[in-house]
Amino acid sequence: MQKYELMVLFETNDASKHWDECEELVKGVLTQYECDVTSMEKWGDRKLAYEINKLRRATYMVVYFEGEPAKIEEIDRDLRLKERVLRHMVLRDERPEETEETKEAAAAAAAAAAE
């Protein structure tokens, strides 16, 4: 299983009224392809770099999940076909693994910086 990051853009009005349905849509697609969602976060309403369907703003969702590389193309296709999804992008998650040692080192560095 490979780790992935998924960014999904929804129309702001639709997302504000039906956020639970937006979350279920994304979870449904990922579970359909036997992916394990590790985290799902609403980034909120942001200005777009360019207009999409005459919209200047969108609500962003970031999802981290684990799945089989062979199924990413199918996930991509399914999300492209969903009317509610304005845009999406799937990337391999290349963040380093967080171990107890790295968490402790980061906490120590933050404490030293605060002094």
C-alpha cells in the first residue's frame, strides 16, 4: 500500500450547505477502491488562481489515504465524473514518517526556541 494526498475543490455555496455529503462522496470513492482514509480536513474557502466554471472561490478538502497504486487511475476517473467536484489532484504522500523520536525531537526544538 502506498500513501497518497488528495486535494478536492468544491463550490463554496454547495460545500457550506452540504459538507457532510461532500465528505461522504470522497470517502465513498476511496472505500470503493479499498483505500484506508487516514485523515480528512476541510481547508475552508479560498480564492482560486483562475476561474473554474465562472467561480472565483472554492472550498478545499485535503485527504490523506493509503491505497494500491494500480487503483489511483480509477479513483481519478471517478472523481472527474462527480458533478459536485470542481477539481481534484492525487499526489503520492512523500512526507517523512513521524516516529516517536522525531516527535520528541520536534518538541525539544520548539521548547528550546521558546526559551
